[in-house]
Amino acid sequence: MIKWKIPLLLACLLVLSACGLREARIKREKNSSAHYQYGIAYLSDKPPEVLRAHIEFQKAIELDNNHLKAHYALGHVRFILKKYQEAMASFERALSIDPAYSEAHNYMGKIYALRGEFDEAIASYEAALRNQKYETPEAPYWNLALVFMRQKRYKYAIQALNNALIVKPAIPSVHNLLGKVYSIMGENQKAINAYQTAVQLTPNNINAHYGLACAYQREGDLTHSETEFNLVLTLSPDLKEREDFRACLISDN
């Protein structure tokens, strides 16, 4: 009688132990999520309390080392603090949990670009774009365009920007940058079209009006150019003090 009770007792103890471990794990995960939310709240403050957020994300990870978003958020904070190597480590850890996590790939691309490691940056942005469930692919497309501009690969930059507009057409900054690339390439009419679209989306867009003024100037349309320059001065009167205001110097930086 006693012999069969011993295995039963051991089985019960194992079940109770497993239940206890499960409850402890659930508790740790809940506490981890709480610290993560505290960190997000600190980042949402105005101004953001970055150091407090940094601490909360670390606490979240200590409780749950597989907290994907906490690793990503910690990387984001470390990037803000210009701790780029540590930020890279956080994003790599996030990708070890979910290799398809596009947000981490995109952020890693930004760090590579800052280092001047453009091939690695491009590879990271392309990895971000391979995830068909990525909700904001316009971000890596934009970042790709910036890298291609630094490499003076303007046709690739235009392609990346157009891809961003396919995903999300009403982004004034993308139309602005498209106008700038066309201006660098000497395609003034295409630049005008891009800047005009930006103005339609945001009528008080200083950069777009200035881009239009310069594009019209290069086309020899001084009437429209002067109109746009005057609009810029209306929006930003301080520019009157700048002697080079109408110089329209083009830079790809």
C-alpha cells in the first residue's frame, strides 16, 4: 500500500513544484512588463526622462531576458545617449529573440550609417524590409535614400523615396527630399513637381517653398522664384539677415 503512495506523492510534489514555477514566471513577466511600461512613460514625458527610462528597461530585462520590446527600447535609449556600441548589442539581442524584428534592423542600419559603414547599413535596411508584416516600411526606405545620397547614388535614392511614397503617399518630408535629389541631378521640373506636392500637403512648408524658389531660379523663371522667396521670408523673417539667402547652394549632405 505504501509503495504505490510514494510515486503518487512524488508526482503531486512535481505538479505543485511546476505550478509554483509557472506562477513565479508569470509574476516575473508581469513585473517585467510593468517596468517596461514605466520606461515608456518616462520617454513620453516632456522632456523625456531618458536615464529613468534606461533604468526601467534594464529592470524589465533582469526579470525577463526574453522581453523583445524591452531590449529594443533599451537600444533606443542607448542610441539617444550616444552609446552606440551598447545600443547595437541591445538590437542584436532583440534580433536573437525575433530575427524578423524590423525595428531593430532599421535602427542598426542607422548606427552603421553613422559609422560610415554604408554596405552594412543598406543590408540592415533591406533586412527590415523583408518582413512583410512591418507596419512602417517607409522608415527604412527613407534611411536607404539618405545612405544612397551620401554615396551619390542618386537614382537609387529616388527609387527608395518613391517606394516610401507607394507605402505612404502623404509624407511631405519625402517629397521635399525627392525635390532635393532631383535638384542635385539638375532635373528642375521634376524637383518643382516634388516641392509643389509637399506644399499641397503642408502649405507653410518652408523647405518646400525655398526648394521651389531655387528650382524656378535655375529654370530662369524669376517671377515665380521671387514669389516663393517672399513666401519663405513671410514664414521665416530672420532669413532677411542672411546674405546668401538667394544663393541656392545645393548640397547632398
